Amino acid sequence: MQIQEIINELEKFAPAALKEDFDNVGLLVGNASTEARGVLITLDITEKVVDEAIEKGCNLVVAHHPIMLSGLKKINGRNATERIVIKAIQHNIALYASHTNADSVQNGVSGRMCEKLGLENCKILAPKKASLLKLVTFVPLEQADKVRAALFEAGAGQIGNYDACSYNLTGEGTFRAGDNTNPFIGEIGEIHCEAEVRIETILPDFLKGKVVRALLKAHPYEEVAYDLYPLANEWHTTGIGMVGDLPNELDEATFLNRVKNTFKAKCVRYTTLLRKPVKRVAVCGGSGSFLLGKAIAEQADVFITGDFKYHQFADAEEQILIADIGHFESEQYTKEVFFELLTKKFSNFAIHLSNVNTNPVNYL
């Protein structure tokens, strides 16, 4: 099995195209065509993690955080990133990162936080915008099923937990084949009328190329008429953060202690207690302070994330309880997400969870 096959599974789950613009995800070091000998899963790639991969005979490290967000101008071992890259190359170890793309899927980083807290009725807190397209095309009646199937296979027609979604309207199309054509139906130089199906379906914009190629391959016409329209709809199953409900209300102190224990946090920084029950909870793995307004708008009682700055705590304005559990603490269970995904697909392959504690923050 090549490393590319493992990457394919990771990117079926969290497509690289879902990353934020600043991010650097995917295969950062190594050759995807190399035969995979073992996978080591970690939150961060450190020198100790690479040493662990060498010890365990793994030649692929799958991490949540990329080791470099910008390009390296020199690789001479003067800092940790350069030393990691050098050692990985020397030992033929590939380094792969699934970062904000794993944050952006329902069952990703924040989804696992919800699961650990036992939240119900969960949904994306900040859905992606301007990321969907509508495809419209026109197909002869007898070929409509074949074309629809090809579009769905390429990734079109997914709305929430429903797939194979389309709208179909019958009508009549006209055309006249010119010289140097090879029409599927009709005669050269004569206007032809054909009963057709207008097929409408939805797709993520990053799948545009794949879906259009599938359309052109499956469609019987020599010249295929189709339109792509950008949609203003939010993509409700993709985005950052999650919000859900506790099965039963808890008082704030009890809930904060549950959060601390669940995420093995040495401490929880929180705002003024509001003296009201906790029912609705918003979460975001990593640095989620930018979603505070979204959490308030969703009427969450508590917002759990990491990396709130001093003055940002005041932005709660006694509308919500902020619980900052730390960056590492909020994302630590991401390793489980990757591990479960890969062991389910490759049940007889060597896949390991790293034993290295990569949290750079310590507490007294």
C-alpha cells in the first residue's frame, strides 16, 4: 500500500480544500508513492515524535498541526522545524497534516469535543459561506439516469445527510448541427427538437472540476450545455465550531468541573458565573475566540475553546460563560478521530497513537 492510499482516506474525511487560507495542510514532507510501513498519529510533530516514528518503524506521521505555515528559506538545522524536516528526510519519513480542514467537518475536532461532553442535536457553529454551486444541465430523457448517477458519484447532490439530490424538469431542446460535427441525434444542417430533462443539483465549489469532467464524460452530446451558479446558501454541514445541547441542565460549577475532568485540563479560565443552568453549549477546538459572537447568537450558555486573551474575556458581557480550557486540551482527542478513521479502513495495518506529550504549556 502506498502512502497516497492513506492520504486518500484522510482527505475523503476532511478534504484539503476545506482548509482556511492561512493554513498549510496535506503532505508536507515525503513522497506519496512510497510504500507505507506504518503510521504514527500525533497532535503536533516534534523531534521526539519523529524519533518515536523511527523506533516504531513508521514512515508516515499524521498530525493535526502542520510544522510549517510558511515556506522554509533555509534548511540547515538551526531551529526545531528545520531539524524535524532534515531528520524526516534522512529516515524517509513522510509528514502529513490535517488542520483547519479537520476543524471544518462535522465529525472532526469540534465534533469530537461534543461527543466527549455528551452533547445532542449538534450542528456547525459557523457554517462556510460562498462555497456552494448549482449545476444545471440538459440531457436526453433516456440518458438522464446515467448522467445523474455520474454527477452523484463525482460528489454532487449532497445536502446535509441526504445524497443523490436533484431537481428534474422535462422540456424540449432545439439545436442544429453544423459542418464538421458528429451529432448524437439529429441531422447536420437541420433543426432538431429533442425531449430533454433539465437536471439541477448542488456541489461544493472545490469539486467543480471533478463534477464537470464527470458530466462531460457521461453526457451523450458532442457539445454539452450546462450552467454553474454561485449560491449564497450557507454550507450547514461544513464550517468551524459546533453547538449542541446537554441531555439535562447542569449548574455552572458542576458543568465546569465536568469540562475540566473530560479534557484533563490543569485549570479552566472562565468568566463571571451567570447563576443560571447550563443547557446549550458551543465549542471550538484550538483558538476559537473569534467565534464568541456566533456562540452568543446561538444562545449558548457556555462557550468552550482555548487561547482567549485577557481583554477578550470582557467581550462576554455577562451574556455567556466563557471556559478557556487551553489549546492542546481542546484538540487532544483529534488523534482519536484519525486513529479510528484509519484503523476502520486498514484494519490489518500498523497504525499507532503517539505516546509523546506534545503540549508545550506546563502548569504549577
